[in-house]
Amino acid sequence: MLDATRLRTPCLFDKIVSADEAATLITDGMNVDVSGFTPSGYPKKTTLALAKAIKAGKKCRINIWSGASVGPEIEEALAEVGGISGRMPYYAASNKTLSRQINTGSVTYIDQHLSHFAQQIDYGFYGDVDVAIVEAAAINADGSIVLGSGVGNTPMLVKHAKKIIVEVNTSIPLTLEGMHDIYICSKPPERTEIPIYHVGDRIGSPYVSCGLDRITCIVESDIVDHVRNLSAPDEASKKIAANLVDFLEHEQRHGRLPQQMLPLQSGVGSIANAVLMGLAESKFDNLTMYSEILQDSVFKLIKCGKVTQASGCAFTPSPTVWEMYKENPELYRNRIVLRPLDISNNPEVIRRLGVISMNTPLEFDIYGQANSTHVMGNRMMNGIGGSGDYMRNGYLTIFSTPSTAKGGNISSVVPMVSHADHTEHDTMIFITEQGVADIRGLSPLKRAKLIIEKCAHPDFREQLYDYLKMAQRKNGHEPVDLEHAFDMHIALEKTGTMKEQSKEEEHYDYTRRFTA
């Protein structure tokens, strides 16, 4: 039940409506912005009510804008009733119905670097923000909003929204108040530098500026974020983590990293979480993070004293995280800063702080290009997210992934990526459980040989070397055989089904693909 701890002036109680009433504010063709980030701090009641109304016959297809992916109460619920027309700037394949609709073209999806979206809304590039639906822990007497575990693009969406629906969620601990640092950049030509010089610097307000008169209505909610615990690290992830630690120690010994480690950034998912958790057993202390999303491992590293400051735009409130947080909320509130997405991912700050960027691709090729988004070049798996923001601007940029996928049947190292999100101009280090390939300062041919030697699984190295020899016959600065690169990509997927064949049979199957 909402009370004065959540609604901090009496007039706010007059704005309370049911979710069904709030959903009537959303009509066909609108641009509807929702708070939240992967999937943390997103609204639930209003979109569920809208989906119910559409199923009952309401004609309504809308464009969903957000910070990143959100939970099934938005993406799945609305996709299942045909309620989504367009989606920006990110989505995750875990929402199966929306994924299918994007890949069949019934939903228009525009993939973007996440640091770009808020400022492009501010510039007016995409038209009006018709409605913003914001999940909040509380609303202050002046109308400013206390957010929960996710900031994302919420401040900019609120700034531009014509109508604002606030879902006040009573399941959000009020002890989160004070963790946020809300700062909105001015537009050019008035823009100045973002004055963040250390990970823990606070430069804004703990609240999202809004105003009582701009809040159209309030919906009470108690639905928790749809976040599961991440899987435990497997053997490959543990080896990758050990290789990462060895590499960082090597860089320190050679004077390329200071003894006090530079801030770290880590991507999303079980592999990234496991790799980051490998730092718990390392010699590194007083670690800091300047990242986008703060996963389970960050809370564990704070709890054990390894991480002293962590900055992000959200944290994933899995059951494990909430359990740790509730044990000692003061510990985490003093060490975590939650910022808007265009600040957490801002190239200026990433470069100034010297962030070490660590992300996980779907695949990478022998010349150093990485694919974060598309399977076989055309099927969207996940948006690019913030990986490009960090990998283009990091002090060190590290891609880590197991050398194989699908139970060892597919090589993660390929002759040429089927879709390039990160070119060889943006990448530096590749790490698999097999080893580390440091491609800084290497020519294309040297990069290719090193990546095959250090990162490819032994089951696939011979084929990759054979491709490289074939490509070298074409000459050129970067020896690529476009005629056969895609066929080779397919061959590497099929090799796993041939592991029981003899070497002669396997070689025959491979060469047959390239002799017409």
C-alpha cells in the first residue's frame, strides 16, 4: 500500500489510478519510453494492462524505447498480442516472441550504441516522446523521482515526455535512495566536459527532475524485476579468468599498467560474470569499476573487499544480489554510483579514466574483428549494447569467450565474421580458455597467425591455417578469400559433427567444399 514514505506530498495521492486506467493514455502509433536496463528498474503493471486491452480488441501498436532490454512484462507481453511496431535501441534474445518478430521483419528494430540514444532523443532526431512509463521507489514533494536499481535513459526520457506515468513499486528498498547520480549534459554548443575524474565522483542529483505538474498519473506496483541468478562458472570460464589475470599481471610487470589497477568494465552474461569473478583470487586489491551494468560478481567483489568503488547505470537485482544487498545496504550504497546511460558509457569519461574494457562476442575472426549481434550474418541475437562504447575508447580492450560453442561443435574463431560490430581498428586483446592473443601493433597476417595459435580450439586450428594459406594466394595487405570465407564459416560449424572421422576423411570433406 502506498504511503507517505513513497508519496511524499498529499497531492500525489490524488494522481493514483489503476493500471487499466493508465493504459488508456497509450494509443496507436505512439512512441512510448520505458525506464529500466537489462532488465532492471522497468515498469510492469501498465504494459501488462495494455497487453490485456489489445488482446481484448484495442487497436494499438507502439514503438518501445528504453535504456536496453527490459523484462517480459513489456517485451513479451506486448509482442505476443502484436502490440509492438518498433524497438530501439536494444533488445535481448531471451524475449523469444519479440526476437522472432524482429527477425521476420514484423517489428522494426534499430540497433544502436547505447551512449548515443539519449543525446539523439535530446537532439530531436526521432520525434516526440509521447508517453514515458517510469518505475520508481518514491516521489518527492517537489515531484522529483527516486529510482530503483536501474537508471538507463530514464532522465532524458522524462525530460522530453508529453505524459508521464510513474509506477511506484513497493518492493524496491527505500535504502537505495542516495545511490543515484543524475546528470544531464547540455546540448552543443553549450556542452562542457563531464567532470568525472575518479570512479566515485558525484556530479549531479540523487533524483530525476520531473515536477508535480508533469506527472500524469501514478500506478501502484509490487512486481519484482524478472532476473534469475547467473549460472556458476564452468571450466572454460575459469581458464579464461586465469588467462585474464595472467595477462594483467604481465602488463604490470612491463610497465604498461600502473600498480594500482585502472577501472574495469565488464559486459553482460554468465561468461562475463564468471571472468570478472576470477579476480577474487587474484593479487589485485582496491579495484574500481566504471561500467554499464553491475552483475552478481560486482556485489561479491565488494563484499569480499576487492572492489572499493563501482559506477554503472544499473545493477541486475537477481535473488543472490538482493540477498547480499539486504544484509548490508549501507556497504553497497557507499560503494556504488548509478548514473544515466549516456554518462556511464560516455567516451570522454571512459578515455579520461583509462577504463579496461572486457566484453564477450558471439564470434571473432583471425584478423581481429568481432561480431556481438548476428548469427550467420543475418539473424539478430542481441543488440550491440554498450560494448562498442567501451571497446572503441578503452585503455585496453579485451574480448573473451570460450573457443567453441554448442558443446564444442562450433568454432568461435572464424576466418571472417559474418557480421562486423567491432573492426580490427578497435580491438586489442582476445582471450579464450586456450590462451591470449595480444594483437596490438601487429600486421594482419601476424594477427591471424597469433589468434589461430593462441585462441582457436585445437580441433579447428588446421582448418583455419588451411584457409589462411588459401587466402594468401590472393595477395593483398589483408589476405582474405571472400569467395570461400563464408563456406569456411559453415565448414567450421560442421566440423564438430565429424570429430569421429579420420583425419583423411575430415580433410577430404573440408577440401571438397572449396574445389568446384
